[in-house]
Amino acid sequence: MVDAQKVKNLMKNTGKNIMNSTQKVAPHKHCRICHEPISVQAEPRVCKKQECIDKNIKDEKNQKSVRLWMFIFFGFFVLGIVGPMIFRIIS
């Protein structure tokens, strides 16, 4: 059987250690590509490595194109649904 008091004491001690250790870490962000710590003011959120900068630019271009195609397909979908309704109303 599990000793509840022992578990509570263990959790109290562990919680204090976690709280104390997080106060020692300086505020920072992480690079989107390699996940290394970077400055809080870094914008865009990538480190200074050229590979990370290039990959971030490529990812942003891909996101823009995916967003564009999503709107185009959504437009076709809406046109396919709403278009016949409007055509019936007009006719």
C-alpha cells in the first residue's frame, strides 16, 4: 500500500526545488529551427545561424503559399455551394 504522507512530503520537497530552480533561469526564447536559447527581443524568432535564417525564410514562404491556396480552395467551395443558390434565386 502507498504511504500518503510520504508521497505528500515528497511532492512538497520536489515542488520547492522546481520553484527555486526556475527563478535562476534568465528570461529567453528558443529558436524555431534549432531550439537553442536566444534573446527575448529576437524578432523573427531564430538564432543568428545562417542555416536557421534561410530555413525560416523558406518556411515563411511556404506558409504564405499554403495560406493563399487555402483561400482559393475555400473560394471555390463557397462558389460551388452559394453559386447555385444565387442562380436559383435570380432565375
